Amino acid sequence: MNKSESKYFNTAVRMDRALLQLLEKKDLEYITVKEICQEAEVNRSTFYLHYETMGDLLEESVQYMNREFLEHMQLREKSFLDKIRNCPRQELYLVTPEYLTPYLEYIAANKRLFRAALKNSRSFALDKAYRRMMEQVFLPILERFETPVQDREYMMAFYIQGLMAIVLEWMKNDCQDSISHVSAVMEQCVLSRHHSRKEKK
């Protein structure tokens, strides 16, 4: 990245952060380009050099937050994967508080951002981040259970869509239920399905 590209990128990051800071105070529909520029300390022309609309900035801001979250979660990845590879199979769980708690904390801390993204489906990248996180959890476990390769995508889709539905319902209620409660519900749904599969074998 040359100096010009670095400056362009850093300016974009400042505007992403500006939007996130403003979203802590009010919903997206009440935020103006002028406020973004003031918060990021850039000119209005700079905003339009980067984005055509506020929707474009929203999409980039969601991606920015997703990258930060995934970088944070990857710090735990090695110890988690080591545990998956070495623990007895009966101790393998598809959803754990170790991953669910920081994820739900992340959603609750940024609920205005994700509510705004929900209203603009083109920008709604939450499911992509969730899928990437769950791939780190699910795929190694499915491998340990010797799940046929052609079945893994179907199983991933089943679990991810179901867990996403719980998250979206929680967000509809303004994340009022405790994180520990929502995490327990998600675990119960996955574990009951997991145990029912074991009983059929």
C-alpha cells in the first residue's frame, strides 16, 4: 500500500468509526453527512469521494466491525482448535459459551448498527461474519465426527440459520434478555438436535 492508498484507507476508517460513534447516540435515519464529516474531521467532498450514499458507508462500517470482531475471535482460535482435536468425542459441543458470549456481547454493543443494517438488506453482512465464526467452530467438529463431506454444508446451513433466527429475535426485543440466557437457549437448541441424532444411530 503506497502513501496515497494508505491515506485513502485511513480516511475511510475514520468515517467508519464516526458512523459507529454517532450510532451510539441515535439511529441511522437521524444521522447526516454533515455530522459524519464533523465527527471524522473531513470535508463533505471527501465523504463523496469515498461513498455515494449513507448506505454505502453503513455497508463498509458493518464490514469494518466484522473484521475487528473476527480478528478478536481468532486470538482464541488456536487453543480452541487444539481442544477440538484432542478432547474425547463425547466432550465435543457444536456451540459453546466460549464463542457465543463474546459474539452476543458484540451484537449487544453494536445493536444500533445492526438494526440499521437490518433495514437495508444489501448491507446486512452480519450473517457472513456469523458464518465465518461458526465455520471455525463447526467444521473441525464435523470432521471429528467423520460427517460425510457432501453433508457438511447442509448441516452448517441448518445450524447457522437456526441460530441466526434466535439472534434476530433477540435484537427485535432490543437485546433485553441476558446474554447468558440467550446463549443457553442457543446451546439447548443445538444440543437437543445433536443428542436426537445420536439416539437415532
